[in-house]
Amino acid sequence: MSEDYIADKEADQEAEQEWDESMDVVDEGDADSEEYEEISSDEVDRIVATLEELMDSTKSENIKGHLEEALNNVYYLVYDQDDEAEDEADDEVDEGDGDVLCEAA
């Protein structure tokens, strides 16, 4: 086996282990209780960065697609899609003259 193949395989195994650790969730038996798992934005940022690195090192477009889907799923555990829409709306207001128009009642 080539050294590149071995290095790639080790990197894949490390990423898989990190993924498995990040996927440790509350048991289904606890799903009915009032307790929820807290996920920190730092952890999400770390996992997203790891998945991006893995995507960059992957040649298969099919695998990249699955990794991108996983990346988005992890990202939206903490970051709400509404937050992204608000950020885009804020950018549009910043680009304008600062006036906000409201419909009269």
C-alpha cells in the first residue's frame, strides 16, 4: 500500500471517530422527558471545520455530496435558518441609505 493511501485512511478514520463521538445523543427512552441535549456552537464549528477538511480531501463527488449534507445538518443544529435570513436582510439594509419603510396602517 502506498503511504498516501495509508495517510488518507488514517485521516478518514479520525474524522469518522470524531463524527461518531459527535453523534452521541440522548437515548430514545429519554426522548419523552423534559431534558434536552445542549450542543455548543464551538462543537458545531469544530465538526463543520472537520467535515470541510474531509470534503476538500475527498475526490468522489458522490461522497462530497453526502458530507455536505451532513455538514448542513450539523450546522443547523445550532444555527437557525431564520438567523441566516436575518443576516441577509441586515446586509441589504446596510447597503441602502439606512431608511426603513413601513406600510401605513
